[in-house]
Amino acid sequence: MIVTFYSFKGGVGRSMALANVAEMLADAGYRVVVCDFDLEAPGLERYFFDQAAQSQAWKSKPGIIDLLDKYKRSLIQSPANARDSSELPSLDSPSKYAVRVDEKRRETGSIRLLTAGMRASPVDTSGPGPAEMSYERRVQDFAWSDFYDQWAGGAYLEFFRQDLLSEADIVLIDSRTGVTEHGGVCTHHLADLVVLLSAPNDLNLEGALWMAESLSRPELVKLRNDRPILVLPVAARVEQTSQKEELADFQHRFSESFSRYVAKEVGSSTEFLRTSEIPYIGYYAFRERVVARESEEKRHRGLHQAYASLTRGIVNVGVKTKQLEPPKHGPLSRGPMKVFLSYSIKDSDFVERLAAAMTAKGFEPWRREVEIETGANFVAKINEGMAQSDVALLVWSPDAAKSAWIGHEWSSLLVRQVEEQRIRLGIIRLREHPLPPLLATKDYIDARASYDAGIHATLEWLELRRRVQRFSGLKAPIYLPDYQPKDFVGRREYLARLRDTLTAQGGGVSALRRARRGEIHAGAAFCLGGAKGLRRGHLPDLRPALAGCDYSGTCRPVADRC
């Protein structure tokens, strides 16, 4: 699959987005080729090397403009009356000039770079380009309309794309901005998918909308021999820390303008536009820093999540259109766990932030106002959402407690949890309010003091559920569900052993002696009478061995002995 990154205006972080997506795709096991097609403003290599000397060396490597010149010169030198293909010139393989940039950093996928062309001096005469002309002169003299009309340029570019795809799973093209001939080559001819980036101002929005409409014309598909072209609009360089009203207005306008252009393969267009919004982070503006290469504790979480959401969207398009195999490694390799969210509409601010963080981590949140269209059967859609979800989260607050409908939702989820023996329901305490008796438990996620801390804890809880699901298929292992009435025990084998031991040994003292010899479990011994013995001072204190056990049938994670 070929993905072109395009923006109507410069300065929106297009090249940086491409570099981060390339890293994440390679981490997922894909063979990636990145092409610097921004011939008038080249330099994509700077995003793949920390040292200026390394990127300088890449300027002497042949690239796209050299391949185009070599192709034209080969046609001039070929005989005009060639009788068969053996007399026609052989073409250099573009993939041969795409050189790997990450041999020491990755063992899964790979990244190879096809530069814009040789720019260093002196010019390397062994490459495919003419040594006597500077890079600038060759780019200025290259006429794309003439290339198509007089040099069979369309046929060569088909050869170009097919050759690259023969050596890569996915090709990422950094396109020229604005309304240009070779920008049109990158978007209208080469691309299967166009990532359309726009900054939050009117000029960028108008230009991006014009390009989205242009790419959606039915006649374009016919010109491409019925090869479809899809679009993923992305808001970029969006300031998050000030001008809240302007930010909300822009997000609303962007969603209204571009939702209809989002490729359906990504799922909810509204969710994709929200989670892929790339924030402006000043630290990353001073150098070509790639957040996808930074360690988790050092990288900016919001920026990384935006690029991860965009990468997942690209992969979803590729897999569902059968242009990509499913990813082999990393978070992208797992199908998204579906999470049903039950909450009051008055808690939407927290829920939107939670849903964005979940999507970036590879979970698929289900929210009623996003998933249920106007006029749809509300009850049927809610039941469908719960049935299709792997896990449910109840966001608990005074407003949620007042909602009879939310009461129906969590009651239904508890029934499913028991009947299907699945870990179904997690509770997030967002604001202070007593839990109903059936939900009263120590095991809840606390977001009352901090939304960020609550979201982080929720993601950890979901990741644990995902690991359980991955090892055991659709159903979780049959141990105790997370939430039980306080008097529930549920350990039939332990109860049977308890009964047999009581009958055979006649009391707790003997049981504790057996426990000390390792013949029975210490927890059973305590239940058999150890507590009474401790109170009398006759027996050794076994309570340290039972730390973390609540004696009601539930073991805490720290007490694997219980």
C-alpha cells in the first residue's frame, strides 16, 4: 500500500508525522519505504539520524530526481526502431536506491529511505543522475506535464510504484505542498491512501477541504483504472493549553467538514478525528525529534497517542482493503479489545479524554452518542454494544447514580458477567458518591483526585484484561470475577477440603499443626480455627502468611499465597 502525506500549506508537521508513523509501522513488523518526494524542499533524512554528519552523507546518495533523469536519458539513447524488448533500455530499480536506515535499532520490521536526490558536492558520477547539473537546476528544469505527455511518464510511475511495492509492505510518500504538478503525482496517481494534514486556521482548512473534495471525485477513480483512493484527514499543530473556546470551535468545524471524507475502514470517523489530532508541543519544534523513538517515561504522551491513533487508522485501512497483512508485533498486532462505556452525559469531558487514551493504546471504546445514529433503535443498539464488547467500564458519579438507564446498564452487565463467566465490569469512581450494595467493593479505579491518574490506572486495568484475553481466547480463566457480594466465597474445592478436615481432625489446633507440616494450605488452617487459637495465645501467628487475604473468597494480587 502507498500512503501519501500531504498538506496544503507547509509548517504543519507533515514530515514529522510521516517519520513517527514509519517508526511505529516498522515496530509492528512491516517493511517500510519512505520516499522524499518534496523535491523543492528535501531533507527527510534528518528525521532518521541524530547526527548532522550522518544526514549530510545521505545527500550524496541518488534518489528520485536522479531516477527520473536516468529514465529520460535512457529513452534518448535507445534505438527509435527497436524491434523487440531486448533492444529497449533496462530501467534502474527504484527499490535498489531505497537504503535501510535502522539496521542497529530494530529486529522486527525495517525502514528504508529513498531520498529526493543527490545534493552533496562533489556529485557522485556513479549514480543514475547527470553529474554536470546541480540538484537545484535539475529540479527546476523538470516539467511534469512534459514528462507525462512526451516521455510516457504515467507508465514509468506505474513501474515506480510496483517496483517499490515488490520490496515493501507499505510505502510512505512525503509530498510537496500546495497545488503543484508533482504534488498531484503523489496524491492523485501514486497513492492508495492520502493522509491530509491541516493546521487550525482558515487557509489550511479551505485548502485541505479542496483537496479532500478533489480526491473524492468519481472520475478520478476511472482515470486510475478503477483503483480506489481513500482519505484520512488529520488536524495538526493544534495548540492545547490556551484559547479553549477557539480550540473547541475549531474541533467542531473540523469534524463537521471532514467526517464524511474519513475512510470507513477506520471505524468511527468522529473518534478517529478526535484521537488523531496532533497537538503542538514546543519541545519537538526545535529539532527533528521523533517521539516514537523515545522511551515511554520520556516521551510526550499526548503526541505519541496522536501518532499511534493515525498509525492504527492506516493499518486498519490496509488490512480491511487487503493491501496489508495484519501486524505481527507490538500493540498493533492485537485486534482492539472492545470496551463498553456506561456513564452520565454530564461526565462526557472525562469520558472523551479516556476514550482518546484508550484508542491510542489499541482499545476500541463504545460510546452511545458516537455509535448510535439519530433515529436508530436506542435499546437495541445498547444491547448490541454490550453484547459485542469484551469489557465494560462504569463511570460512577452522583449524576450516574441518578440515571435509571445507567442502573439498567450495569445490572445487565453484572448478569452477563455471572452467566458468561467473563470479567465484564470495571468501576471508575469519578466523583464521590456511595456505590450500590452489589457494586460495593475495594476493587475500583479511583479518579476522584485526578483525571490523569484515573485514566492511567484504567489503561493498566484494561491492559491486564487484554493479557488475560490473549492467553485464554474469548473467555477469561474461570477464577473469581472482580466483583462479588461481600459474603460470596465460591471456592468449592476449598470448602470440601475444609469439611473433610473438620470431620477428620476435630478442630483448628490440629489443622494448624498440619499446615505447619505443609499438609494443608495455611488459609484453610486459619479458617479451621487458627483465629481462636491466636486469640488464646496458644498458637504461632500465621497472619503474616495471609497478608492480603480478605477471607471472603477474594485474593488480592499481592497475596498469591491466599
